[in-house]
Amino acid sequence: MPEPRQTGSSALVVIDMINTYDHEDAELLLPAATRAVPVLADLIGRARKAGVPVIYANDNFGLWRSHHGELVESALSRPHADLVEPIRPDDDSLFVVKARHSIFYDTPLSYLLWQLGVGTVVLTGQVTEQCVLYSALDAHIRHLEVTVPRDAVASIHPHLAAAALEMMERNMGARIVRAREVDFRGTRWPVPDETAHQVGGRP
């Protein structure tokens, strides 16, 4: 598979935020997710306004027959729908279903980014010390530039999240910034017909 081209263009990746919050450690995650959602909602809005691809990379919760619409509907039907509604995918969003921690593991994301000519991924979502960290490593070894807005990610264990952000910065050359420092202005890419609006949603 060809590696993504480094063209200077960006994509915003939202990791595992379409969530029912009924899993193990959810109670520990909820406070951080509650803080991150408004920041992420603003970031998504700015990306959409600038024409930057917004890609949702989400666990399927073991429901291999579900497509992305059903995952969204399931999350919106649960008690913590208020954490999903502000950041729900729109009709132009792309969606990649993943099964393991990394957004790249056995998903078509590398090919999608290559098609879009993306050289920089802005990683947001949860959990900082797990899926965000492993996704950052996989992006780095694919020669992608990585930006992580520290206030647009959520963690279960704050001390591990701090260590994960430091590892991403030191070992992977990631830019660790505030969401307000992410500048999407002046960038716009068409979405190829064959990849919009869902990639990998039906394994």
C-alpha cells in the first residue's frame, strides 16, 4: 500500500468519541470527556468551515454488522448522548471503523489519507494514553506529521495521559498544542467520490 503523500494538507481525526460510555473505566473517563467535548466541537466546526477533512475513527463495540449510522444512533440513545450530539458526524464526514487501539490497524485509513494528499493528522478524542498514543506512533512511522491538541483529548488516568503526551512530543515529533492554536485557514480538499462518506463501515 502506498504511503500518504506529504503535501502539507491536514485532516482532523476524531477517535472513539461516538461512545455509549457503558464500558469499563467509563466513570473515570467521563469527567475528561465532558471537558474535551466543547473544545472538540469548536475544532470540528472550524475544520468543516475551512474544508478540512473530518475523519471519525471509531470502535465498533464488537457489532460487526453495524454501520456508522447505527453506531451513532446507539450512542445518541444512551444516557450520555450530550457528549455525542455536539460532535456527531455530518453528511460530509468520513468514517473508519476500527477494532483495536490504533486507527491504522487493519483499517483503510492509510489509503484514505494518501488519496486525500494528507501530510498532517490532527489527533483528537479518547483515550489519550491508549488509542491516541498508539495512533500517533502509527502515524509517525508512516511519515505523517502529528498534532495533538491537549485540550481536545480525554484520558482515564491523568498521570498516564501526561506521560503519553510527553512521549508523543519527544519520541514521535508530535506538536502538542492547545486547540485554539490549530489553524485550518486556507486549506481545502475535495473528497473523492469513492471514499465519501464512509470508509470501512461494513467489514
